[in-house]
Amino acid sequence: VPIHGNYRGYYAKRPSPLSDPRLQHIPPKTFIGARVLDVGCNEGWVTCEIAQVWGASKVVGVDIDESLVEGAWRRRRTLWSSQGPDAYKDSTSQREQSKEEEEGPPKKKRKRAKTSSQTTELPTASGAALHTDNALKARNHFPASCEHEFGSLPIPPSCSRGKEVFPHNVSFRCADWTGTDIVEDSTGYDVVVAFSISKWIHLNALDAGLTSFFRKVHKVLVEGGVFILEPQLWDSYAKARRLSDTLKENAKKLKLKPEDFQGVLEEIGFRHETRIEVGEGGFARPVDLYVKS
């Protein structure tokens, strides 16, 4: 029984399974060059997309279910086997563009040669989006039948491609992250993603456990880091609590509701940046972006 929301084949049932629409609505530069933690990663579809398409330098997916984590590693290999030769170029150019924008135009040391900053505009959000669009196309270069017939392609060593390039920039851990630290936490993250998990943490760990989760996210984020939260609607709790007697009893003890989360997060030290309405039908939920202030 998936009492933690650990459903098998969850992402295959969502609209647009090849590219998550929630990621497409987030500002394109959020992930570029970032260290990202995806809590409740399930079978790694979002985790891998952030690593492969959105220019992140390192993405860690963590999930409480070992079988889902095993599926996430398989997803990583499948995507590597289907991506085209341009995927590497697009992911590295995104990071280079972002770095150039942060550092500004290079200092002029020679007058003879024109620097790239003299002839090309600095990167913009639309430029990042263009690179992302190219990466999305490149990730499905080979049909799925190739892997089914010939098997997965071997992954070359990171020394030949770089550790910040897919698939070397994504890894997975099996842990109950709400109560257990993982090795990567010590370095901190620029972005923490929490898609479709707030309800399950809430029902299993009550108000105190959810608040503790929010505090831990604040702790592992660097200053100015972004917390991307998809708060599941209160109406959806009714169906979830029927999965077990424990969840049913826990639901009766809850005082906080999703509309209260912003106040809790602001007390902890987050600033609410924006709310994005994403999805259709049963998958229509808001996504909130918070910044550690």
C-alpha cells in the first residue's frame, strides 16, 4: 500500500510524460548551474529531466521506497541511451552562458581581438529557454525500440565528459529524508524540489513533522536558494487517508491546511516569490516558489 505516495508508474500516468509541465513553467534559469535536491523523486523522471535538460550541475533524487530508487537508476540509463549527440552540447552551453552572465563581460586584455561580449548579447531567459527546447528534442533522438532490441548503451567514465554533464550529474539515494540526512546535504543545495509529497509527509508525520521538513529544507539551502513546493490540495487528503487506519487517525489530528503553509514557511525564514498554476484536471495544482532570505 503506497502510504507515502510511493506509486509505481506514477509519471507514466501524468499528462505529457516525456516532459514535466511543472518544470516548463518555472523560470528557465532556476536550475542552470545549480545543485538540486529532488525530495520524493519516485522513479526519477523529474530528477533526470532537471539534470539532462535544465542545465543543473548536480541533481540528487531521494525517495523512501527502494524499488522506486532502483527504477530511477534504470530511468537514467534509458534516457542516456535515447539522447542524441546534441544533448551534451546544449547542457554545457547553458551553464557557460549562465556563468558569463554572472561574471559579466570579461576584462579587455588585448585590443586586437574582439571578445564575445562585444559581438554577442548577454544571455537572457529566452536564450536559456531556447537551449532547453533544443535539449528536450535531443533527449528523444533515438526511438525506445533501440534500447529494447539492443539493450542500454554503456555510460562512459565521467573523466571523458565531465561530472556536471548528464548522466554523471544525477544520482539517487534511498532514505526517509524527513528524518535522515544524506551525504550530499553537507554541501548544501541551490534548489530543493518537493513535488506531490507535502500531503504524504503531513499525513504520516502530522503538523510537527511537516514543519520539521520545511525547517530542514531551509537548513540545507544556501542563502538565496529556491524551494519549489507543490502543495497538494486539502480535498485530496480524503482519498489518501483511506489507504490505512494510521493515516485515517492522523488526518483527524491535523490543524494545518495547505493554505497555511505560506505563513509557516515565512516564519521559518522563506520569502514567497511567486505562485504558478500548472496542469489540467486531477493534476491541476499550484506550484509555489520560495526563496531563503
